[in-house]
Amino acid sequence: QVQLAESGGGLVQAGGSLRLSCAASGRTLSGYGRGWFRQAPGKEREFVAAMRWSGGSTDYADSVKGRFTISRDNAKNTLYLQMNSLKPEDTAVYYCAVLLTNWSTVRNDRSYDYWGQGTQVTVSS
């Protein structure tokens, strides 16, 4: 019953920033995991970042550590991904997802239960 809607993607120059949002509707998901994944043309969907909705636990792919920050606003039921120092290799469709169980498998896209439709991020050279 969970519905997710990503927004905030667009075209940005290398070195620039974007902030993605993922608004959730449906049942309350407090305490469950939320994640961001991305998929570039011709590539497998890859893990980007995740956190527990309640906060306190985060995980980042090595490729984005120090550049991306995952956060949430409980009142707005919204997940964010602040992306700084963007690189052309960050170009992809970005998806948010909800993990209902198995935080230990947070990096595995097959573990997630709900997905948004994605938002395109394009980083120019």
C-alpha cells in the first residue's frame, strides 16, 4: 500500500548539486529502512544510500561517500538525497525504495518491498 514519488532530478554541471526527494504515501513506515538506488544506461541497478526511517543508521556506497547525504523529514514523510560534487558518472535514473525487513541486506535491491518510478539525474562534463 506504500506509494513513493521521486522528484528533484534534472540536468546539472559536474561539480554541482541536486537534492532528490521521495515523498511517501499510504501507511506509516516509521522505523523501516529507506534507500536510494540508481541505474545508468546499460548498467545494473546499484545501491547508493540507505537509512532507517527512525534515523541513527546510514549506509553509503563507496562511490558516493563524502558527497551524498541521505536524510528524512518525519513530519513530511519524505526521504532526501543531497548530492554534492556531482560527477558525470553519477548520471542515472535514481529510485527510492522501502525496506520492510532485513536491514542487514540493505544494499541488496532484491530485499526492498516498494519502489518509486525514478527521477533522471544527468551530470554534464
